[in-house]
Amino acid sequence: MDRIFSGIQPTGELHIGNWLGAVRNWVALQERFACVYCIVDLHAVTLPYDVPSLAARTREMAVGLLAAGIDPDRAVVFVQSAVPEHAELNWLLTTVAPLGELERMTQFKDKSEKLESIPAGLLCYPVLQTADILLYRADKVPVGEDQVQHLELAREIARRWNAAYAPDDPYLPEPQALLTTAKRIKGLDGQAKMSKSLGNTIGLLDSPDEIWQKLRPAATDPARVTRKDPGTPELCNIYALHQHFSPAETVSHVAAQCRSAGWGCLDCKRVLTDGMVATLAPIRERAAQLEADPSGVDRVLKRGAERAREIAGETLQGVRRRMGFYQGA
């Protein structure tokens, strides 16, 4: 069975962008592949962050993943820093990682432009991503189109390492992209990608009232200045969200009401609220049970880290041997 690896930063509670863009797909993949899912807290410290809340945000992310349907009996679920092999393989791969390629990474250029002093960790972020994947010798990595560049670099690093240390029998796999079908989920501002840092999200565990209070002022088709103005649903972010949370017949009805100005935008948002509340209710219920037993969540993550270290330790032993490190008596 092919192995999948994917990771998510510990931003705290999942929002619907995370769920639609990645986590819902992870749940489906665990039915077909041997999946390794990681909360990548080592990645989270490459830029300034709130130190006191890191541990709490990590557990919150774990609760969200488990509530959304990640099954620790089917997938390996753990926290990155609990498996020190990630950091060691990261260092070993920096010896073959091409500096020019790292400097050309789109995300590095975007983030470094805003910094007066650029930390080396930000530059080497893709090397740690590569280590995350190769440590489990993953065959496939679920990615969106905006992440393909990082995966191509991972493949290049694997090729360079194999050429240097395992030329006759390549040891590290060149992981393949498993492109996800979910499109980029826009935030409630209708402009940028849904992101906590921009304050344009709806939390996966938000209450019905919180969902309504966030949807009510959300951006819609700019042509609909008054209730009587007809709109173009394809230009409206609320309509895009309906396609994920409303039945097909409701989506068709929403489109017709928008084009004819039969509904105002608030009417459309109320129906979307009902769809979101109904869809997310089972997840909120599971999350409440998990939050009531934090030690149980900790046990899941500990067991996941133990399983991850078994795989990671075997891979790293092979890497050390091929690189000529002293193995002891």
C-alpha cells in the first residue's frame, strides 16, 4: 500500500478553509493509503510566534483533526517535535539542498520581502518539508497547485542525495504529487485566501450564532448594491461556499434567486448558515467529547509519535549508513 504524508501548522482551531482545502481530503485518503499526518510545530517557529500559546494551539489542532474524522487506528497522527528524527534528517539534507533553488521559492520571496532580517530557518523551510516527507519514505503527497513547487524541490533534493550516497540503488523515494480537487478557499472578505492572520475565517467548531455573525457582513457580488439589483452568483464568494455546504437543489435555487434579485444577500447568507451548521454539527459534537478528555488526546498523539519514530528511525539508520557515519560496536 502506498504511503501518504501531509502536515499542518498548529494554528489552533481549524477553520473551514483548512477543512475544505486539506483535512476533508485527508479523511478520505486514509481509506486507501497508509497515511502519516503531522502537526508541524517545527515549521511554526521559523517566523515570530506567540510562545505561551504554542502548546495549546497544537492540542487544539489535534482535536480538530480527530473531530473531523482522522482515525488514529488507520493513520499515524503526531506532533513533529516529538520525533527528533525530523530535525536530524533536515540537517543532513541541507548538505545537498541547492541554495539557488531555495532562494527562488515563491513563498520565501513573498515572506522575506516583509522582513528586515531574514532568518535562515525561513530559507530552509522547504528542506524541513522535504525531511518530513522522506523520513517516512512517502510515495505521494496531497498538495494544491500552489504547493507543487515545494514538492518539486523535495524530489530534486532526493535525487541529489541519492546521486551522492546511493547512486546504484536509490534509497530515498521521489514523492509524487497527489493533486487535490478542492479549489483555493477565499476568506469572508472575498479577496484573500482564508487565513486566521487576516481574520477572514469561520472556525470549524464555531457555534451557529458565531457562524451567522461572521457570515452576515461577509462580502458578496459587488454588483448587488441594493436588494433589487440582480447579481452574478459565479462572482459571489457566498455562492462558492454554498457549493460546499448546501444540497445541489439549494445551490441551483440560490443561483436563480441571485440572478433574478428574488433574494437579498442576507436571505442567501441565512440559508448558507443553516447548511454550515448542519454539516459541521457532527464535528462540533466529536470535538466537545475530545476536549472533555484532554489526556485522551495526549495519549493519541503519544502513540502516534511512537509509531512515527519506528518508521523514522529505520529510514534514518539507512541514511546514516549510506552517508558513512559511525554506527557503533
